Amino acid sequence: MDDEVSGDAKLIEVEVAYAKPEEQVIITIKVPQGTTLEHAVDLSELLMRYPEIGYSELKVGILGVACKPDQTVKQGDRVEIYRYLIHDPKEARRQRALKK
């Protein structure tokens, strides 16, 4: 990770989180003000560690609220990388109701 920033850019601290059923990872990084969610994810190096995330299909949010990858982060934000749902929760509920 590159904590060196040229010029007088102020660094802020954010967390980047990714969770799988069997593992959860939260990495704290320092980024320049104005950094986007997408760039924060890049700087965390989680995309290299978990290639299944898929950069082109990146779904991210801040503290449980889905956001666009080009949104900027603020001091103390927790950037969350979301996995795709295997089953639609509404459809799963509907199927359970039909079985009863």
C-alpha cells in the first residue's frame, strides 16, 4: 500500500471491508482527501487478495448503504465490498411459504 502522497494533500483514515461466509477482513488505510470508494478499494489491495470480487462488477457501499464507486470517502468511513446474492431473498421467502 502506498501511504506516500505528493504535495500537501491531507490524508484521512478509512476502513475497507470484505466478508465471505467463512472469513471477514477489515483493512485500515490512509488515503488523500477526495479519494473515491473505487480508489480506496484499489489501495486496500483486497481485489488482488480476493480475485472473485471482480473489478468490473464492483458493488460498494459505506456502512451498509450502497453507493456509486465514484463517491468520495470521508474520514472514518467504512467502505464495504458487497458480494452478489446467490438467492433472491424475496424468492426464497416465497418458496418457503409455498412449502407450508
